[in-house]
Amino acid sequence: MSLLVKASREGPLIVRVTPESAGWKYVGFSAYRLPAGGFVNFAHPGYEQCIVVLAGTVTIRRGGETWRDLGERQSVFEDRAPYAVYLPDGDAVNITAQSDAEVGVASAPSTGKGAARVIEPSTMKRFARGHGLNERFVCDILPQTEPAERLLVVEVRTPSGHSSRYPPHKHDTDNLPQESSLEETYYHRLQPAQGFAFQRVYTDDRSLDESVAVEDHDVVLVPRGYHPVVVPYGYESYYLNVMAGPTREWHFRNDPVHEWMLKR
């Protein structure tokens, strides 16, 4: 099965990944485009959810709870954090757009414990990672320090001509605290939108070794292995990562043959 999930160029549903479609156990992801006044309804019984307002402004309703006018940025490439809503269960949700909007919905199996909440942009940690042409800009939306059952959600902007997730790292082995086992999806955006980026997913023994050219709105599945991203000159890259696994901790192992660059 290809690790590349191509996006729909029309209609509200941009892309959808389920544990069944991916052939794994934990991570689900969907993205929607909504015109002003448009809406989407969905339910994921037995799954916690993190709804990320990628662009535009929306109102989110679930049962008797309503969160109004969420979202400040018009593009994922703006230098600011998003709004998000965490839902501990898969009860029916309505998202209605006040302006043209894009939302991502991360999901993972849960027992439904905990409270629903808005995750304010001001609470998210933002920082640069890497040096030189490996520098990229990270925003922790739902890190392991914040309450959830399995989900970890983060977004990354990578400048033109830079590499990201480099040196390559992996998190596919349950060997805490050195490494954790986490499935992962990459939801890619490019600016300008006609651009593309490259992502490679490979294991030490090369039993998995796949390189793909990703276009705007495509998803890459990372069931295991190292997974670097490279962005050609002239285009900026954004991706939204969703991770989940048996233990909600992020510990990774760098590819030892490329780790030398961290010592320079």
C-alpha cells in the first residue's frame, strides 16, 4: 500500500485517514474545507478528537456545548498559533464556518475520560528547531504535557529550500524511555499552492523504503521508520502531525549514520 494519500481538490472533505484505511491501530485524520456559512457534521464513537482550526473562523458545537468564533489566522503560513478544541469522546460534532475555513480533525481510540476544552493559541509552545538549512518552526498544539489519552498534535512550518525532521528520526519501537512506538500522519500544505515537497519513509533494514512527492493537502502515512521532509527552493512547507500509540510519550531515535551533523 502506498504511504501517499492524495487529497480531493473539490468538495468539503479534503482527505480522510482511518486506522482501517491505514492498516494500523491508532491514528485517524480528516481535513475539511468550508465556505462561509458551510458546515460539516461527524461523529467518531470510541475516539478522542482534536479539532484544529487551520484557517478562517468557525463555531464548534457538541451536545450542549458551543465554542463560537474560533480562529484568527487566514492561512497556515501566518506566524501565529491556531485555535483547537479537544474532545475526549466521539460524540456528534457540528462545525459551521463564519468565513472560508479549513479544519483538521485528529482522532485516536479513547475511553472518553476527561473534559472537553478549547486550546487557546496563547497556551501553545512555539519554537525554532534545527540550524542553518535544517531550521524549521514548531508549534505544539497538543503535546504530552497537556491532558489527553493518546493524541499528540503538532504543526511545523519549513522555509523555502530547507529540510525538516532532519537528521531523520524514528519512533516505532516500544523501548521507553529511549524510544516510543507512535504511528504518525503528515498533512502537507505548500505555498505557493502549486508547489511540492519530498518525503522519504525508510527503516534501517530497508524493508520499508518509499519516497514520495507531496502536493498541497496530501497526507503521508508513517507506520514506522525514519521520515524526513525536504522542500525545494521557492516554496514554503507546512505540515500538521498527528501521533498516537500504546503510550502517550514522544521519544525518538535519530538515524545514527546522519547524527554526526548534530555535533558540528
